[in-house]
Amino acid sequence: MRRAIGALAAAVIFAPAADPATASARRRSPIVEAVEAVLPAVVNIGTEELVRVVPADPLQQFRGELFDRLFGDFFRQPPSPGYQVRHSLGSGVIVDSLGFILTNFHVIERATTVRVTLVDGRTFPAQLIAGDELSDLALIRIDAPEPLPEVRFARDGDVMLGEPAIAVGHPFGLSHTVTVGVISSRNREARYRGQVIFRDILQTDAAVNPGSSGGPLLNADGELMGINVAIHQEGQNIGFAVPVHRARALLTQWLSPRLLRHLSVRLDLEERDGRLLVAAGDGPPAPLRAGDRIGGINGRAVASLLDYHRLLLRVRPGDRLRIAAERDGRPVLAEVEVGPYEFPDGVRLAMARLGLVLEPPAAEDPVRGGLRISGVREGGPAARAGLRPGLRVTRIGGRAVGRLEEVGATLETVRPGDTVALSVAAVERAEGLIVARTHTLAVVAE
């Protein structure tokens, strides 16, 4: 009996191990493959915010404010006495290999410094390109010496209730944490200042914790379904994400070659019924006609306006675009030259689309940045939104505006009925203090 037991023990102890290749094949699920593919495109975002510590004593408050103003006038930078640096962490995902990164607006909203850490540990300073407070999305960019890995986008609306959902981020500073769940709902409401602004927010039970904000929500194919944005404070396993179609629409605006590169191409395109078509515009280059379907440019497949704008990030004035299109099943080939962009009339467009008269702040104005509202057209969109002279417009459509040319470039593609996000600051003076309170509102263009 003892010999039998000993033989059995030896057989268990010295049994040959499972073939590693076989074990790997069993464990390499679609989830594992999706994570491996996307992980290099997920980044850690660290921010620094300069916070002023206000003394309780009114006399000390006034003295501190005077000192701050004198320091700023002479040195053009904030003073260190009376200030603290607050650090915060968030996540982001690379959406273009040139270093463009999508994250949450609230992650970088008040940051004075933004730094991005890649999966290999390298850290780069980041520049804010644009942000949208209503959608809670922002675009930042780093200058890396080589192309970076980028995430693939899921198709708009291609989300199934109950399908696997993978959240990747940096919760509590724990780098590249992966959690898995399912899509719990596709049409949750998002509220802003008590009003419902969106009814398409994704809900997931994949754990989303502080620090995961701005990270990607992926499907089992490793495609971006949304950007993780929040958790339900009073529940467990209830997280929310901005759907990919909203992110794609904003990126299409923010990566506009006119705004970002000051490039002009005599070719206006539009998306209709899932196709990329030549728009009427000012007249497409021959032999193209309005309605021709675009298939590729310079040998690269182009299926959306976002694809088109990303391609134009890689060209320069003087380059020529070789365009492959289709008309009634027949191929059409054309060539067009890239030129410098001539800014449209910002004064005219601000009045026509928003009913606003904007002008740069005076040289002696103590508050820098933005454009001052000097007039509001009666009954116009701005008037209906409650805007008044004296306020300061700091952002239009998520992009900072400091010149009237930038207003023209931002509003050029806005059509009547489009909703435009305006960030507006009210500058107030009280007891020697200058305070700028900023809020964002939606204005329907005319």
C-alpha cells in the first residue's frame, strides 16, 4: 500500500509540465490580444495646478493681492509666496502617431503644466490643442522623436449591450491597470448644470476609478468604443464613457488643417450616409464633381473626414494630392495642390453666426487672453443665450481664441443650426481684486 501511495506521489510530483505553447494558446483570449495591442497607446497624464492660498484676514488678502500683481507686472510669472502646487493624475490614449492624445477635459482643465508618460517610461511635456467642457474631452499633443502607436476606432454606433468592455488607465497612479466588464447600457443621460445635454453615454461595469479618467474603453477587438469619464459615486461597478462617435466628431474639428496647420486645399468633403463625398463648396477641382465618392488620397484609403484631416497633418504647402474617386461606378482621378490658408473675416462670421461683436482687449486690460464682447445683436443667438457686452470669449468650439482671425477659422465651417460651445469669462473687480469666472454654454448658430 505504501509503495502504491509513493508511486502515485512520484507520478504527481514528477509529471511532465504542460506544453507552454499549448497553455499560452488556451489563455490567449481576445481580451488578452486586445490589451496587448492597445497598451502601448495608453498614457499616464500628470498635471500641476498652481493654487493660491487665501489668508482669512482681509488685510492680508489685500496685501497679498497687491504683491501678486506687482510680481506679475515685473516678472510675467506667478509668485511663489502664497501659492501651492497641486498634483493630479489621469489617463489618455494616443489617437494619432504624430503625438495627439485624447483625454478628459477635467483632467487638464486647470493645469499649468501637463506631462505625459508613455508605456516605456519616457516623459514629455504636453501642449493643449483644444477642449470641450460639455463633452468632457480634450486634445493634447507631445513632440516625440518617432511615430507613436495609436488606437483604432470602432465604427460609430457599433456597440452591443452585454458585449465585453475593457477599461485601461492609471487608477490611483497604478500604471496601466486593466479591468474587464460588459457594456451595461448605451443611452444614459449626461447632465450639465442641471440640463440634459447628451443621451448617448455608455455605461459599463468594468471598474473605472480615480486616475482612470481619460483612458480608453475598448471592445474585444481592441477598438476604441469610448473615453472613460466618471463613476457613480453611490454605486459599485457603475462607470461611464463618452461614446466614440462624439470623440470622432470633435477630433474632426480639432484636427482641421485650416486651424491646426493653416493649410488650404481646394477640395471640400462631406460625410453622408457613411460615405465620404466631394462637397459643392467653391467648386471642386476638375474633373471632380460634387457627389463624387472619395476612395483614397496619395494611395492611402480615406473613408471619413477625420481620415482626411489626419492625412493633411502630414503634408506641406506646395505638395500635391492625388485623389482617387468614383462616379456612377467609374473611376475618376484628380490632382490638387496644397496651399497656405487665408483666414476668413472673423468680425463678419461672429456677427452672422453668433450675433456678437468681438474685439481684442485693450493694451491696459489687466486680464490677458480671449476677446471682449463689445456688442450683442438683439434677438440673435448670443442674446438668447444671455450674453452681454463686457464679457470675455475665451474659447469657441473648444479652441482658444485670442485673435479675430482665429474666430473666422473656427466659425468658417459652422452652419445654421449647429451647436457651438462658447467658453465665456466674466471679469469682476472687488476690493482691489480682479476675478475671472469662466463657464461654458451652448449657442445655436444662425
